[in-house]
Amino acid sequence: MQQKWQHWNTASRKWLWIIVVIGVLAALPVVYDRLQTEKSSKTVEFVFDYRDLVEAASYRANPQDYISEQLDRLKEAGVQSMAIYENTLEDFRRARRLMMWGAADVANLTDTVIPQNENYTYVLFTSAENSAALKPVIKEVFSGLNIATEDWNFRGQQGMIIKTPLEDATLKPLQPDPITLEMLHDRGFTIIPRLVDSLVYNQEAVEKLLDRYAELGVKRVLFEGESVKGFTDDPEMDSLTSFGELLKERGIGIAAIENIKAQQKGFSKLAYQLDYNVTRLYSLSEGDSRLSPEVISDRFALATKDRNIRMIYLNTIPARDTTKAQITDTLDNLVESLSGPDGAVAKIEDNGFTLGQATAFEVVDSSWQRYFKLVAVIGAVSMVALLVSYFIPWLTLPAWAVGLLGSAGLLLVRPALFEQALALAVAISAPTVAIILAVRKINEQGPPLRGQGAGYKVMSPKRRLTHSLVLYVKTALISLSAVPFVIALLNNITYALVLNQFRGVSLLHLAPIGLVALYVLLYRGEFAFNKTGKLIRTPITLAWVIVAGVVAIIGWYYLTRTGNSGSTLPFEKAFRTFLENTVGVRPRNKEFLLAHPLFILGAFMAYKYRNAAFIMIIAVIGQLSMVDTFAHIHSPVMISLIRGLLGLGLGLVIGIIAVGVWQIVERCWKRWSPLLKR
């Protein structure tokens, strides 16, 4: 009975492979839908922080002239939009719309005694126009907060008294400056409001504000702070739902800021209510605005092409320049980075994008997609079962059955966790199985174990190279079979917008290495438990400890390079830029410089020297890296495909060169080693 069970499990591999192929074919229509979705948004919008511009202008001799001049320059350079905040009294003061004092300062100003029981804020408008525009705005906000106000005049200028301390009054968010809004709109800029969630949610006030924004042609808003507007009061007032309805009625979407420490609270819920009318935004920080124009333009071009960024946010900051003995800002640098044939605008347009108001992706979700996904799920589970079969053959069928039942249960209870878990499992399984099959093929055609295969004749170098290249292609195809599964399982707009993410990147980068190492060490010829016993009884020497330490350091460095925040060596950035400018898409260095060439060289050597198969432990990095590229769902499929194929092509060339170098070294060693021994 045991033999029959073993036979059934071993024979099931053929059927599992058939199911995997069917699953891959079923996933391809889902991949096509993803491609159509990615093509639906091809407009890029440059946004400048108007508050930063006002702050930079405050250090100039003629602030209003400077603002006007820079707005013209930015418009000409390709900036179409201005980000406008919900102002504070301090913002109005910086813009020279008003002046303000506390009780002590007003006492000095008016040559009177400071009141003992009045600690108020005194506001004086700098013109009648500013008074007419801002006084109603200020009164409305403070009266809504139950803070009294009254008119005040000083030396013929109109003003008002706000009956709260200056420190408190300057914290209250007010509506954006209406004069600025009109001015920017008349100049042809799109307004991008930045909303805060610091006050109690007021549906009537928000509706009035959004109506005004809609009149100005606003199509998208940003949020400032840790949460979206309405989040704090949502448990008591259902304010997020109300706010979302107001936005949706006016056709206004939101923007997701890339690489913030934590997603703004309530953003995912609001995005869902807006049917994911969301675009991804890359923000160039004040510090990074001082980088060279070439670096900045490359960043912008890569963000739009490689990461589905559709809004680029520009900041500037004034700073003391002691070499010039003046206050400077980065506006000249930013304009230069956008302009000219090598500027960001030209590069972005060369990549097939146009400048304009950013639009959200139109999700293509065919009616038959769910059925194809179901078949893809069965195929993905089959790939995982195949991985199990090469380590514990008698568990093949149970693993497949448990995988299907577990997937069904998890899909009902936690669908998001199901997608991510199965995507991670198949992403680990495919490259691992691919390398295992490569090792098995080398075992089958290469040198036998000691004491076996008498009369075995080593292949000629030409034949070994041919076998290695064929094996290289087969292994890559098996590894890439995981890609349609990963795309189908994670084909949800939340992953493209990074509201949800593929989990387990570190595990994906470690598990295949560990599994291949386990297979090479324990599953090549002798029964696994026999080898395990020998390894356990092997004495630990200083050399083993040193090797383990070196491996740990290499593993730590390898992990620091994984994920979106991976570190790079200084020279790599310049090399990556060169590749980007030369071939259009940047392949992964670890693939074409290390892992792929090592696969070809390792296979070539292993067909003659059996222990060279240990090189496959490192070579699996290239296979898993190709799959990991597609797990970055916010990157376009075609970019990931081109990146993977370029890595394979360049790795092939470097691998063949490495084989040639090895042949020369081997022949030189054979010729000169006898002389060295003498």
C-alpha cells in the first residue's frame, strides 16, 4: 500500500504540471486586463507648493513682483498646478495681507497700558481689498468655534479683534486666501487644495468650500497631516462617508503620496467611497530640490514610467548662502530640471505621456475575469504542491488538497490575506522548482557519484555550453511561470495604488536560497536522512564558524538591498542611470551581473565537476529576482517584462564570457600547475 501511495504521488507530478500550464493560460486574460488598465492614465501633472513660493518671496526686496515672475517661469517650464493650503493667520501675515499683534504688543503700539484681563489677538488688514476679502472668512471660522470677534481700526486702517490669545488664534485653519485663488485661476493654474482634519467636521462649511473649488475647476485634493478630512469625527458623525459623497458628487478625486511613513488615516476608506478616483503622487522634498537638475529630471522620468506616478509635487526652501552673502532658494534649479531637451518634461513626453490634469486609472474588470482567476488559483496551488513533491514526495497529493481547501477557506474569511499568501507561496515555489529541476538535469547528464557510472565520459566544452544555455532558458521559463499567477492574484487597483502591498519580500528573497541549498546538500544521490545524520555528526571547526560569519554578513547585506528601501553602493546609481539612458529600462544588477552569469557558468562547470552544482544556490537569486520584479504591482507590466528580458539577455552574454574566461583559466592551470608543484 505504501508503495502504491508513493507511486500515485510521484505520478501526480505530470498532472500537476498540466494544471500549472492551464493555470498560466487562464491567468493571461487577467494580465491583459491589467495592461489595459495601465494604459488608461497617461497624463502627468506638475504641482508646486504655493506656500513655499510665498515663503521664498518673503526674503526678497519686492515679494509680489518675485511671486509674479516665478509663476510665469514655472508655467513656462511645465508646472500646471499650485497647491493651496487651508491658511492660518500666519500664512496671511507672510503674504502681507494683514498684520497681527498680541495684547502686550498692541499696548506698546498704542501707548496704552496692557489690559489685565484681556489677552486678545489684534488684526490689521494692509488694504481695503484684503479687509473685504478676508474679514468674512476669519469671522465665519472663529464664530463657528464660539470665539467672538469685533471690528477694530487703527490709524485709518481696518482691522478686527479676535477674542482669543495670539498663540491660539494662529493655530486655527482658515479657508484659502480667496484673492490668491482668483489670481492663480486667472493665470491658468489648476488649484490643488490641501485639506486638514484639525477642526470638528462641519458638513455645511465643507460643502460650501467644495462648491467654490468646483467653480475653480478643482479635480483633485491632497491632505495635510496624519489623517484625511473627517477621519477624527467619523465614529460619531460618519463624517468620512459624508465627505466622500460631497467629493464624489463634484467629481473630485484624491492623491496618494508615495513613501510617506504611514498611510494617512482614513485614506483607504475614502478611496473606496470614491471608487478609487486616486492618483499616485511623488513629492520632491525641500532638501532634494537642491540636487543637480540631471538627478531631479531622472527621478521624475523614472517615477512616471516605472512606478505609475501621475502627479509630481515640487517644494522649495529659502536658505542662507554664506558664499554669496544672501538668502537663496531652489527655484532656478527646479526650473532648469524641468526645461530643455534633457529636462524632466521632455523625458516624460518621450516616454509617451502628456502634461495636464492627472486622471485616475480606469479599471478594466472583464465579466469573465473571476472564472479565469479561479483556474489560476488552482494552478498556483499546483505549483506549490510541486515544490513539496521534490522534498517530500509522499505529501504531494495531501499538500495539493490541503492547499485547495485552505485557499477556499481563507478566501471566504480574509480575501486580501489569501491573495497575498498564495501569491507569495507561488512566487517562492516557481524559481525554487526551476533550479531544482536544473540540478536534477545536471545530476542526470553530468558526472555520477563516486563509485558509480564507470566509463562515464565528460562532455566536450561545446556540448556542455549548449546544454547550459538550453537549461538557462528552460529554468527562466519555469521561474517566469509564477508571474501570471502573481499578477492574477494581485490584480486589484489597491495594489497598483499601494493602498495594499505584496507582503513577504524578505521571505521571497531568502526562502528559495535556503530550499535550493537544502536540496543541493541533502537530495543529490543519497537518502536525505543519511546525509542529515552525517551533517549533525560533523565537528564544528573555527573554519566553519568563520564561513558562517561571512555568510551571515553577505546575507544581511543582501537583505538590505531588497524591497523599495534597499540600499545601493555609490557607484551603482551612476551605473543605473547609464543603463537607463542607454537601453531605456534599467535591468537589475544582481540579475545580469551576478546570478544569471553564475547560472550559466555553474551549469557549465557542473557538467564536468559535480560539486560545482553548489553555485546554483547563488544562481537562484536571479530567478527569484525576476519574479519579485513583477510583485511590484505599482510598476507597469511591460516595464517589468522588459527589465526581466534585458537581465536575461545581458546575463547570457556575460555568462558566455565567464565560460570563456573559465576555459582559459582551467587550461592555464592544467599546463602550469605541474611546474608550480615542482
